[in-house]
Amino acid sequence: MDPWKSGWISCLYGEVILILVLVTYDVNTETAAGRSRLRKVAKCYVAHGQRVQNSVFECSVDEARFVALRGELESIIDLNKDSLRFYNLGNKYQSRIIHVGAKETYDSAAPMIL
């Protein structure tokens, strides 16, 4: 997959622009091994983004971080029992997200004070 043609990254005057990727997962937890995979998947997501629902994360990444995240997750899950879905919302995602209810999220593109 060519990331330039697929729309996973954008480039403007040589500057890589971050995109928002919505990632969902379904890990089979019927066994102890499945529960362990679930914890590892969640820990991986927390390192790369923000949990917005129980099995949904938003990750603001460039191409390299996306490739690393996807590779790390694919190495954790059992491809015969678990699944991952990646939705590329692009870099103009604000107009594509409507939030209703509790758990208001932060703007990942805004400055963060620690």
C-alpha cells in the first residue's frame, strides 16, 4: 500500500501533517491468553492516542507512527480470534466528528500544558 496514494499522509512544502485515525478493536477474552492480549492492546493504544470509548481510540499520528502502531498491534492480536479496524479521518477531522453525551474529549491538535 502506497501511503501517499492511499491518503494516509499529507505533505505540504515538505512538512508532514498529522492525521486523525480512529481505531477500534475486538479481542476475544474467553481465555486468559485473550484477556492478556486485551490488556496489551489497550496499553499500546494509550501510548499512541486517547481512549474515547471502551474499544475505540483516536490517534493523531504521522505515517511512521501509524505504521509502527499498526505493526505493534498486529503482533499482539490473534488474527484468527481478534480484529482491528482503522479509520483515516484525515487532517480536517473536526467537521467529521459529532460528540453527544458524557466524556468530552480533548482537541489533539491544540497545545497541551503539562
